[in-house]
Amino acid sequence: MVDVISSIGKAGLSTIRYLRETLSFAFSIITKLVDRRMYNSAMRMVLVHQIYFTSLQILPLFIAVSVIFGSLLIGIVLQGLKSFGLTSYLGHILVGFVVTEVSPFVTVLLVALRSGSAINTEIAVMKVSKELRTLEAFNIDLINYLFLPRIVGGIVSVVLLSGLFSIVVLLSGLVYSKAILGMSVDAYTSVLVDAVQFSDVIILLLKCCTFGFFIILIPIRSGLSASNELTSVPIAVLNGMVKVFTAIVIIEVLSLIIRFI
């Protein structure tokens, strides 16, 4: 019994320590993020490459997933609304649930699986091979040159891809609303416009920015936690991805709580 309590206590202290260190690291990143002097030519070059890697290279796969998943989701939603006689809530369901909740969630999962794991591995390998020490020896700011472009790229990519997913889903809704509900284009557009609220747009942007920030920040932190042994790389990546998905769930739950307060 004592061993169990001791294990729980150690796990709790370890979690608190990790959260404190992560929030401290996040604060240092945010202070750099709002500093215009950080956006020099070298940083902008890395940022462009990061946005290309995170959002443009994944575009064909992302569009395919958006069309398939979005079409299935919209078809199920519209068929359910018709069956239960709730077609009057069509606009609120599409905007308040599909666009605001499903769109950023699906987007961040895809970006985390591809870019989060890649960045985690990249930083861990650089730590093991002592590339980070070499950059520091040449007085290169790691946050400005390595971390900040990747985090900004993650934020921009999640916002843009989430918007693209929303557009694809709403276009699918146009087709299904015509086939299932017999709605015209004008009627469908009017329903969406009436359902859109400014608060929904703000929540969507804040959620996408928060998702993009933490799904890159956490892999960077996990990569830095790797030891000097090569075998520590897969361990750092595994731990990092587990923490990323935990952060995604926490952010999603907090956004729902804030929205319904």
C-alpha cells in the first residue's frame, strides 16, 4: 500500500514538474513570438520552409481526407436531422459543431501525426548528435532559429488547413442538402449566414492557434529531453506524441467548457 501511494506521489510530482517546465518554456517562446526583432531574414527563410513542409506537402492527403471524412460526416448529420425533424437547426449544427469543433480537431490530429512526430525526431537527433551545442557555440539563438519558425509554422498551418477543411465540409453540405433536404443554393447559404456568430469565429481562431502552438512546442520539449544516447530518440518521440495527444484532448475539453459558460 505504501509503495502504491509512493508511486502515485512520484507520478504526481513528475507531472507537476513537467507542466511547470513546459509552461515556463511556453512563456519564453511567447515573449519571442511577439518580438518583431526575432523575425529576421534567417528566421523568415526557415519559417517559409516549415510552412511548406507542414501544410503544402500534406495538402493532397489532407484534401482527400477532408472530402471523404467531410462527406461521410455531413451525410450522417443531414440524414439524422431529417429523420428527427430538426432541419431548422442545420445552420447551427454545421457552424457550431462541424466547423468549430470537428474541423480543428481533425486538422490538428493530421498535423500532429505528420509534423509533430517529425519535429520531435529532428530535435532529438540534433540533441544526440550535439548539433544543438554546435549552434550554441556559434552564438546562434536556438529559439529564434530552430524553435520559433516551427511553432509559427504550426500555428499558421493549423489555421489554414482548418479553414480548408471547413470549406470542403460546407461544400459537401451544399451537395447533400440538395440531395437529402431539397434545399437550393440560396437557401443553404442563407442558413449558414444566419447561423454564423462572431464568437464562433473567435473561438475557432483561438483554438486553432492554441492547437498549433502546443502540438509543436511539446515535441520540441520532448526532443530536448533526449539524452546523449541514440536509443533515447524513439523514447523521446513516443513520450512526446503521448503528451501531444493528451494536450489535444485537454484543449478540446477546455474550449467546450469556455464555450458553454
